[in-house]
Amino acid sequence: MRLLADENVVPAHVSALDSAGHDVQRSDDVLEKGAADEAVLGTAAGANRVVLTYDRKDVSDVTDHAGVLIAREDMRPRDLRNAVERVSTADPTLDDVVESLSDWA
């Protein structure tokens, strides 16, 4: 899965997904630190990447994106990786879909 990790996503979560073969890019590598959520979602959509974030409130009502995965910061990296794998298998096209990874852990 092609992902854009929001700036608040901890390195352990990014590493767990990288090690499982996911193509993960950090938002602060392509956008200014503190970029608006709309900019993150737009950049991800333009690059056909699903956003990984902890901020449920910031994305729950947004449409026209390549997908959003909402994680909990306290998820074990292994559990996050497994949840992403399950979502990816169940629904490989996440256009305009917002999924809570805790539902898939």
C-alpha cells in the first residue's frame, strides 16, 4: 500500500510498515511542518497515497481523497502493521474511505 504518514505518526509505526513492504512517505518530507490537513490530504490524493494519521477529528468529514487510515498512537507497531495488511486485503481501493485501524487490529 502507498501511504503518506502524517507528521505526528511515530517512527516505529512507519518502520513497521516499511519493513512489511509498504511504500511509506512522511508528510514532513514533502510538505512544510504544520501543513494544513487539507494540504496533506490533497498531496496524498495527488500521489495516490492513503493518509495514515492519529487525528480522527481532522479528517472524519473530508471527502475526495485517496483514503485515510486512523491509528492510535499507543498501538503496537506489529498490531498497526497487521491492521493495515487486513484493510489492504479487504479493500485495496480506499478512495474516500476513512478506516479506524483499531477496528482491524
